[in-house]
Amino acid sequence: MQKLYGVIGDPIGHSMSPIMHNNEFKQLNINAHYHPFHIVEQNLEIAIAGMKAIGVEGFNVTIPHKTTIIPYLDYIDPLAKAIGAVNTVVRVDGEYHGYNTDGEGYMKALQAEWKDNLENEKVLILGAGGAAKAIYFTLLAKGVLNVDIANRSIDKAENLIKHCPYVIENSKALTLSDAEQNLQEYSLIIQTTSIGMYPNINDCIISLEKLNKNAMVSDIVYNPFETLLLKTAKQKGCNIQNGIGMFVYQGALAFEMWTNKFPDINRMTDIVIRQLG
Ligand code: ATR
């Protein structure tokens, strides 16, 4: 019998996940279908119950449900619980188990596109919202310990550090102007906000004047492929990475949890790029 997967969110019409997952199901001869479900906030609880009743095998969770879904699931993985957000649900013996593959997806993409061992990097995260939290907690959980956070409102960066359950001794909160002044210290810079995203393509979160040319500059935005931040870093001779890898790997990790098969990353990436192009 064909297995059913999907993604829940509001809005959901522009999600690239269905085409990415359905193509892999087809290529790997897996009898399954992935459907975008438009679920508004007030229907979340009943939607989860309905999905469970009709036997949906697994699904992704996107805005605005990543946090509010937690009470409706039967088990939450410790990292997802720490982050306070779930993006992947897996059906296990009739129960729904929640995971967060965003941070690990980010890390795996960075390792694939840059280098495997990140433990000795001096990292600066720009922004302190939900995406920053997933990435920060995952880096620390996986042993990348020298991570500072710069944010427009420094108290949000301080809070992220304070509420992180992993080793935070080597983390500090900075203002964006402190980060600009000390930029040469960092070997990996991770931009986690929507600044620079289409249509605001001339926006850039900080000046890169003091950037070390051996640094990697990574931006979770993928529309445009190169934000002004990445273009500027590239001109300085830095390595750069956009957000496509994170999107593809968070999906690939979910796909693996559902099917026990790791999908073809290049094929998934091609389909996403074609979709965006
Ligand atoms: P997400 O969950 O997608 O990460 P979010 O929780 O709304 O989104 O967080 C947005 C991040 O972008 C925050 O770090 C925010 O800074 P503040 O905490 O100071 O609000 C940052 N951000 C948004 N607009 C910004 C701007 N114009 N300049 C600097 N930072 C900005």
C-alpha cells in the first residue's frame, strides 16, 4: 500500500519539500507520496489527530507550527526539546515522535560543502531567532564550542546562551557593532536572519570590512542564491555557502528517518535549484 507523508504549515503553497521528496520516492522506487497540508493554527490539534487516524507515516512541520505542535506529540527528542521546535515527525508503533533536523541539516551541509571537522572553528552567529537557536544548540551539542552570538537586541542573544543546555563557557553575546569591530577573530560566520532575502537584496546585516579572508561566510537565505553578504565575502576571497544545503539536508535527514534510506543529495539539490531558478 502507498505510504503517505507530508508537510503542515500556513502558508504552504510555495513549499519546495513536496517536489523534492516525491522525486526521491520515485527515483528510489519507494511507494509513497508527500503532500502539502495547509493547516491553520486553530486546526492544529485536530489535524494531528486526523493524520494519526488516517495513518500518515511522517511529516514535516513549518511556520507557524514548529513550537505549538510539541504538546500534541507522543515523544520529543532531547535536542528538539532543548531547541523548543520540531520540524520532523516520525510515526513509531502508532505514536508520533518529534525531531528537529534544521540544526543538524545546517551542520551536515556545511561539512559537505566546506570541511568535516568544525570543532576548532571560532564561530559567530548573526541573529538570535528560531533558526539561530536550532543552529547554536546543535553546534554545541555536537562539540563545536567556540560560538558567539551577535544580535540587534543583545538581550535575545544573552537569553539564547543562558537557556542552552550544552557547554556555554566559550560563548558570549555581542551587539552587531561589536561583531563588526571584532570580525577578524572569526573563522566561520553564520547569518541566520532573513536580512538580504528577496526582495530586500540590498540589505546586509553587518559591514564585512574587518572580515578575515580565510573565513567561511554562510547565509541561511537561498533567495537570492548569493545575498549581498555572500557577494561581499566572495569578493574578499572568502569561502561562501548559501542556505540551499541546509534546506536539502534537513529534508534528507527526515527522509532517512522515514524510509531508512539516505537520499541522493545532488539530485535533491538540483530539483530545488531548478524550482528556484
Ligand atoms: P526566525 O525564527 O526565522 O529566526 P525571528 O525569530 O523573527 O525569525 O528572528 C529574526 C531575527 O532577525 C532576530 O535575530 C532579529 O533581531 P531582533 O532579535 O533584534 O529583533 C533579526 N532581525 C530582523 N530584522 C532585523 C534588522 N532589520 N536588523 C537586524 N536584525 C534584524
